Amino acid sequence: MHRSDTTGPRPAWFFREYEPVGVDLGSAAAVASYDRNQGTDPDADDALLDRLDVVAGTRLVDLACGTGSLVVQAARRGAEAHGVDVSEQMLAFARARAERAGAGAHWHRAGFLDYAHRAGPADVVTTRSALHQLPDFFKQQALLNAAGVLRPGGTFYLWDVIFSFPPADAAEHLGQWIDTAGRPVGEGFTRADFEAHVREEFSTYAWILEGMLARAGFEILAHESRSPTHGEFLCRRR
């Protein structure tokens, strides 16, 4: 394992990426609960890695890797797998997961905005359920940084809470999502968690992300909205 250092002092206006947004994940118990609530599934991770053609020797970087499940599964198949996260608690959980699996992954405490990739250019960069933690101006900066990590022709995959409904219908669709997604305490993310997500985090519209991706130097190969509130982009670095 090695750690990435930040690239130097940031101006006072810079987004404070290391301060928690949304659900508090500042303890080991909270991170373990988050992992359960996320429904971590190695089979689903492997299915995504298959889609992204991650094989032995592929260099993969997972930005905001959380509890590290995708990174561990990539390492298990022989990829050079790098997990990046601002949370020491998340990285500790991820390292323990890798040790249990006998997977040799690389872990870096860094964020979307300051990750400095020290290895060769990545073949694949992924991020799931995390870019919404940045306001749109800083999302654009994060996407520029992600493009800089990739080799030309490399693959970028984004999955997140991404809104595909018409703006005029926002209240209807967000209400339906919160009504159906919330679970009782102890059984998953609660209604209050989803209400806080909409109120305090920075999920945005697919058409906004399309422009950001293009301006970061990505060609969008596929975009799928799995629901009015969730979707994915599969891109290639130009």
C-alpha cells in the first residue's frame, strides 16, 4: 500500500472535500453499517468488471472507493487495483476486506479533487454513488482530474443518483423515490437518509453531467437511466 499526498495548499474558496457530507461515516461502526446498507455484492462487482473488460494486468482506479468491494474484486482477478477515498475509516474497512480476500490492492487517502496518480496511466477509472458529494462546479474539476488519470482511449464509468426526470416533475419523482426507498432503522438507509441526500448533497441532472463529461474530454459511449433518480454513464477518454 502507498498513500497519495495532496498537491499542496488549497485556496480558501476550495471545496472542503475531507469534511463529511450527508450520512456521518466517522466511526468504524458507521462504516460497517454503511457497507450493509449499500448491499455490497461481489457478484455484482464482478459483473461490472466483466462489462468494463477488467482482467489480469488492467490498471483500475476506483475514486471514492468506500468500503473497497470493487477494488478487492478487481485485485482478485489480477488487476492492478487502486482504491481512493478521503475517509480513513472507509480505507481501514477496505484494507481489512482485501486482507481477508488475500487481494493485493493499493489504497490512497485522497479525494476527487486532489488525487495525484503516481502509477502509469489507468486503463479504467470508476466512481459509484459518490460524485454527488461535490457541487456542480467541483464535479467538473473532479471529472477533469479523472480524465487526467486515464490513458487516451481508457474507460470511465460513473454510477450515481442522477436525475433524468423533467425539472418540472422534480417534486413528484423525488417524493416517489423517498416514499419507496426508505427502510426501517437497522434495515437499510432510512427515509430521513434520503431526505437528507436531496436536501444537503448535490445530485444533479443527466443533461448537466453530459455537458461536464464532454468538457472533461470524454466521449459518452452509453448512458442508461435505471430509474428517474439513478443512472450510469460509460465513457471513453478522447
